Amino acid sequence: MHLSDLQRELKDLMAGIEHPRMGVALALAEETGEVMRCVLDRECYGKDTLREMEAEVGDVLVALAELCERYGLSLERAGEGAVAKIRAKAPGWRAELGDRMARLRERMDGPPPAR
């Protein structure tokens, strides 16, 4: 599903029950906190939270789409703009930070999986 389709469908589904703007911003923060709880449970407590995490990421996406709708923003254009910005900056980041990030990933995540 394209982001514009998602935003449009959610607008239709939420018609009449939209959060107020501040409420949707708070809902986005709350859903993001749920993702972080899944990460904490997985990384620190060894729990299998991948399915729950995926559902919570979906909730974040829904809250983000509603936030865009309530403020008259395009989720798709916002995403395209963010990707374009990263496309321009990634080569410099890779040159500056690539080795450091590889070391941190290995230290924090363990060795990369065998291919």
C-alpha cells in the first residue's frame, strides 16, 4: 500500500472520530513508547517481542498518518523528502561513520550472520 493510499484510507476510517491535533501527537508519542518497550523487553530481558513490535510499528505508522492528516501534511511527500535528504547525506555519513557504526553494531548486536 502506498503511503498516500494509507493516509486516505485512514482519513475515511477515522471520519468523525479523529483525535484533536494535540491528542494525535500524544498518541504518536505513546505508540512510539510501545515500540521502545518491545525493544527493551527483547534486548534487555530476552523476550520474543518481534510480532508485538511489528504491530506497534503499525500503530506508530497509523498515528503518524493521522498526525499528517490533522495538520494537512502529506505522509508520502514527507517520506520522499526524508529519503532524498538521506540520499544526499548518506555518502558523507558512510565515509565519516561507517567503520564506527560497524564496530558498534558488532559490539551491541553481535557478529553479522553468516551468508
